Amino acid sequence: MKLSGNPWKCDCDALKMLRFVVDNSNNITDRDQLKCHEKNIELSMLMVKSDVCTNRSYFKFLSGLLFGLVVMILIYFYFKKSILLWLYERNLCHRWITRSEPNADIDLKIDGFLAFSHVDLQLVAEYVEKLERGARQYRLCFYQRDWLIGESIPACILSSIKDSKRVIILMTNNFINSSWGLFEFRTAIKATSMDRDKRLIVILYPDVDLDRLDFELKLYMKYNTYLRRDDPQFWRKLMFAMPHKPIHCTQAAITECPAIEETQA
């Protein structure tokens, strides 16, 4: 049997025919003259699937790689916050997952200024415990402890906000009813809008009626993110929003540090 002279098409669509010819080559008298029309390769040299399906295999490889990359990107953005928190708590990839803090320790000596109503003084204790005495040892400022007696309240508020990297507002109904509290809120909004080295962290407590805020402050709450005190991940998110500082822990393994375990609770 002679089959030479035919324009043999060597691709995946003709794979079965090509295998049949190769497997029965002993019955073809001009088998050495059978060549692929496009590749000018003898059919007897085609021994495996990859010889004729090179382009398709490459396409499948690229398609699989692209699909896997898309899936990984979607997973990352869906779990982005959780991933960043997990890495930050373990001091992993610190340079890439955090916004660089400026060399502002000279001018901004305070990590966080706590703004709250004097009626809510009892709320401050947990922030001192978690932030100042925690693994990252933040330096806080609040008026009952750090303001000089006899200084004017507006001057103290302006000075505290000016010297702080973060302004932390404990948004309760008592705070909304406080004229000094609202003054701190407005001053913090203005300061953080003019200085990118500062950030405003609003912590919204349960059952707060935001409708009691004036139009300007209500607008801010509507178009800016804030933390909810009843969020199960509250402490983890607050730590991540604070200035990013190294962990002060004597244990070799970070996961053994009690302060870190407390923030994850």
C-alpha cells in the first residue's frame, strides 16, 4: 500500500489517523516518503502526542496558568484584610503589607490621642491595657492623665492632635452630646485632611444614634470607614490601623506572646 504524495495534516485533529499510519507503517511500502505538509517531518518520526499537539499543549498550559493566577488574585482580594492582619501580627512581610510611617517621631511623639466624653472615662482602661501595655507598646495621650492643669482646653486639644500620629475617637452617645467632643472631632477631621502622616480612627459604640450629628459630621461618617466596637475582630483591626511598630516580646516565637493572643481574641 502506497500513501505518499498526499498533503498530510499533522495536528491534534488528525491524531488518530496519524497513529494508525505510524502503527501500521510496516504495511506501507512508501512509508519513508510520508511527510507532514506543514512541518516537513516524516510521519514515522511522530511517536508521541506532544509531537503534533505542541501548540495546543502550550495553549492549555497558558490557560491553566492564567486561570490559577486569576483565582489567586480573587482569593487575595476576598480575604485581603484577614491575610494582612495575619501577616502583620506575625511581623511577616512587614515592608510590603504596611504603609510606611514617616520619620515623624521627633514631631509626632504620640502614637494615639484618645478623644472621648468625660462621662465615658471607664472606657479608657481597656485601651491603655491593650495598646500601651500590649506587645507594640503604643504611647497614648488623654486629657485626664496627660494634660497640664490650668491649660486651656482648646489649646490642649489642638496640641494633642498636632503631636499625634492617630486620633482615636470613642464615638458614644455621650460623645455626641459633648460640645468639646464634637470640637475634637471637627479638629481631627481638618488636621488629618491637611497632614497625610496623621489618621483619624473613629470607633463606633453600639446603639449610637448618628442622626444626632450635624450635617458635616454625619457626612464624614457616611463616606469614611470606621471601626465598630462590637466587631469580633475589633482589636485586630485597631492594631492594624495604629502606627506599625515592632513587637516587644521576650519569647522567640511571636505566637507565644500573650499580648498577641489577646488581640486575636
